[in-house]
Amino acid sequence: MTAPLAGLRVIEFAGLGPTPFTAMMLANMGAEVLRIERSWPPDTSLGDPERDFLRGGRPAIVLDLKTQQGRDYARDLVRQADVLIEGYRPGVMERLDLGPDRLNAENSRLIYARMTGWGQTGPLSLTAGHDINYLALTGALHMMGDPDRPPAPPINLVGDYGGGAMFLLSGILAALLSRQGTGLGQVVDAAMTDGVSMLMTQMFAWSAMGSWHADRGSNLLDGSAYFYRCYETADGKFIAVGALEAKFHDELLRGLGLDPVDFPDRLTSGVWAERSAIIGAIFKSASRDEWVRRLAAFDACVTPVLTMAEAVDHPSNTARGAHLTGVSGPQPAFAPRLMRTPATVRAVPKTPLADGIERLRDWGLNTSFFNTQADAKNLTRASAKP
């Protein structure tokens, strides 16, 4: 079957975090994505690029955008494209004469997708930052972690990928849908602070209702409630408890040998600390896997806290085919699943530069430009790799 985005041409200006994730998602959906690198080997990878799964499905070329020839070639590329993705600081693409005004004038159907941390405008727009900084300024980071310790960053899942890449992707898909009716592209301005703020809609709503409090230690979903938190087990591992509703709450207590009658007013935060201590002591009496076995008969929303390696082998994940395995190690399978027009994880190219030249030819572009580039040796070396 034809992939959902087959035939869509995307130019990705190499970057970190949300932009490669968005480009990977588009490639997995069948789009023809070409990645523009500034150097080779790329300086945006922490290790072997062939094991960098975020680079899946995208061949690459090297363009020096500081030269007029490099910028001219980039514009030739964009005239052939449906989508452009860039994650530079505001004004960088304009200074390169590759801004949306210029490129949309040359290609009116172009979706120009921009990703920043702070946004294209505002007092911090030109300031450096990373995931932790964007979470801090939205109020999200303040909610995370134990009340007697500094806030704990949720690695880079919330800013880079949740509030960044997925909002950029949804903007691109919405713009493509709009283009079907208007024939015109548009600029997608995605900022991680905007995305994270929108992810917090439920918390803002609860705050307006008086059900969410500024201080950690008294909120339903921040690990304070004894029925929605993690507990350490006898072997130093952890159990995750998500018994939010009354029926699951009571099932949890029964599974632990407790009487639900002795635990009334579960939503009263004043009782949470004492009850957490009681339940914590019980969980410390047996290993994590023993608790999984004991509680299997109770519909109590209890799961083991797994390492990544354990998650790959868990029966629920293997039944779903949640991970792919290969010589480079396990990696997540594509989501969401599309039944009529399947999408799939695209492999990281073994010869990305050679593949990039081939893609240029497929798009009808002259590739003789690259024969004189200083990276011609690297292209040959990449092509010769097994």
C-alpha cells in the first residue's frame, strides 16, 4: 500500500531535538525528506550516525550556507519542496536570504515550518535555551519532583518532543490540509514554550477550579497522592501505582491486604503522606516482580517501573510489536498505527551522502555542484561503506 505522505518532498535543515524528530515522523509516513547538513561527519550526533535512529529515512547533502553558491542551491531545492523544516534562532534564515518571505514568493505552495524554544518574537527570542529552560519558564518544571527536593526534569520528552516536535508536526499536517483547499502554503511558527503551555491546559483548568495548588506535595498527579505515585520494593526497584478512580483505589488496597473502609476521603490531600508511608512499608516487604505477581488478580492500575531493556522484552510490548530489533539494537516501532495506509520506521541510511545525491537526481536537480565541494572525499568514503 502507498504510505500516507508518499510523494511529499521535505527539506530539513539539520538541527537537534524537535526538528529531526518531526522530520523522522514525516519520513516514516512516506515523505521524501532530504537533510541539509553543515558538515560531514555531522556535528549534531552524539555517536555513530548509523545508530542515531532520529536520522531514519533521510539521506543527506552537505551545503555551506555561508557561501552564495550554497544558498543558491538551497533555494533551487526549496522550489521543488512541499515542506521546509528549520530550527535556527530567529533571523538566521533571513540573514541567509532563506527566510519565508523570499522562499514563499518563489514557491507559493511551500509549508515553511519553524521551530524555536522561545518563539520567533519576544524578549527571549534570541536567547539560548534547552528543554529544561523552556519547561522552567512555562511553570511545568515547578510541578515535577518531590516537594522537599529541586524540581526533576523529565529528560527531554516534554519540551523537545511533546511541546516541540509534535506541535510542529501537527502544524505541518494542518497546513498541508489547508493547502488542498487554498493552493497556498503558510508559515508554521512552533515554539516549545507555547507547546508546553498548551500541554498544561488541564492543570490550568484545575487551578481555575481550585483543585490544583502551586506547591508540590498536594496535587493529584504530581506523585503526592498515595494512590498515584511510585513505591520502592524490597529489591530496590519500583512499582507505579495509578489507582485514581475509587474502584481501582479499593482494588489496590485489597491487593495489599488492607480494608478500603479504613481509607475514606481519598481525595483529601491531608491524609496522603501518612497513607503513603503505610503503603510504602508494605511494598518494601517484597520484590517488584513478586508484587506484580501478587497484584495480577486485582484490577488496580499497578505496573512495574521497567528499564528500557526490560520494556523491550515485556510481553505487552512484544505482543504489540512496540519495538524493532536489528544489528544496531532495539528501537521504537512507528506510532500511531494507520490501518489503510501503513507507515513504518525508515532505516538510518548507510550511505546518507550518496543517497542524498541520488534523491537530488530523482527530483531533477543538477548534482554537478557537489563534484567540486571540499567534502567530495567524504561522499566517496560514505558511498564505500558496507
